[in-house]
Amino acid sequence: RAQMGAADPAAVFIPILIATSCSTLAGLLVTAWVQRIRLRDTVVLGFLGGAFAVLLALVGWFSTLGAEELQRQSSLVSNLLIVSLIVLFLVVAHRRAVNVYGTFIEGAKQGFETAIGIIPYLLAMLVAIGVFRASGALDQVLMLLRSGVDALGMDTLWVDAMPTALMKPLSGSGARAMMIDTMNTFGVDSFQGRLAATLQGSTETTFYTLAVYFGAVGIRRARHALGCGLAADAAGIVAAIVVAYWFYA
């Protein structure tokens, strides 16, 4: 958003935070249901209760604000949270006598090793994505979606940002390309442009992760992981659309 000339690049941070909280909680609940994890455990209930409390407090506070004040407060809180998070990491590292620079260099080395290991799986995934886009299947899906939404008499503005949502489970870079295309077409600070940014930040590269990282470590049975991941993605998409109409419409 900053590179595209947005008036306030961080304005989408709070909507992303709310939407990704919904997707995370949905993923946790679905995973607990599939794995038959007892949610009555004190630690689990404490975590979920705390997460819900923070989310509800944030939503409750913003619901009391007008449109202009909502945008202003969202921008202010977003910038403060981002800076505070960076400072928190540095302070904790200092208190624990962690060599931040050395740790960063070591992490970078491990990142290169991981990148080399996943190249064959990454290549296969990129070929599949290229076929999906070049075949026109993505355009057909969007056309059917727009027709269905229009037949229901609902607003169709959000459909223009759906290429990002549909591409994100397959590829983060592909979704970023779709997001930039939406911003170029409708404007970086348009409803569609901001929704595309929110969708990009509140969903995960589920198929990419399963194909690349699961394949790299030899995990063959990913049936339940796929279902839980897609459920979280669906929750994130719905939440992003709802939050976008709340903040941007």
C-alpha cells in the first residue's frame, strides 16, 4: 500500500487484525473438533476466553465511533501496535541477553537452507497456479459468483476483490499480484483495494503450505489439515468482507 501511494498505508491493520483473529479462532475450534480436543481444559479456555475478550473489546470500542473517527483511531492504533511490537521484541531480547543481530543472521542462514529444500515442491505448485489462471478458470468462477450475488440483490463490490481471496490459499505471491491488480484497477484507497489488502492479510496459503512444507518433511496424509485450513480461510474471507463494509463502506 505504501508503494502504491496510499494516503495511510497502515489504515488496514486493525481490520486485518479483527479478520485474522476470526480466522484463527475458527481454525482452532475446527481443529479441536476434528481431533476431539476437550475445550474444557483450563489452559485452552483461558486462551480462547482471552482472545475472544480482546476481540470483543476492540469491536465494541470501534462500534461506538463515527466513520471519520473510526478511520483516524484505526490508523493511530495500527501504527502504535506495529511500533510497540518491534520495541517489545528488542526489549525482551535484551532482558534475556539474546544477541539479536547474531540470532537474525542464524535465522537468515536457516531460511536459505529451507528455501533450497522446497524448490522442487514450489516449482510444481507454481505450474499448477499458472495453469489455473491461464485456463480462464479463475475468471469463470468470478463470473458465476457475481451472477449469484446479483441475483440475490446484494451489493457486488466485494466480488471485485475476490481474486485475491481465491488465489491466497494457492500462493502468497499470486495473491499479492491479484491484490496489486485490484489496486491498479480501482485505486489503492478504494473499497475494493482496501478489501483486497484485508483479504491478503487475513487468510493463509493453505495449499501452498501443504504442498511445499508438508512435502519437504515427508508428511503424506494431510486430509484433516486441509479441511481445517480451508475452514479457517473461509472464516477469514467472510470476516474480512464484513469488516471491510464496516470500516470502508
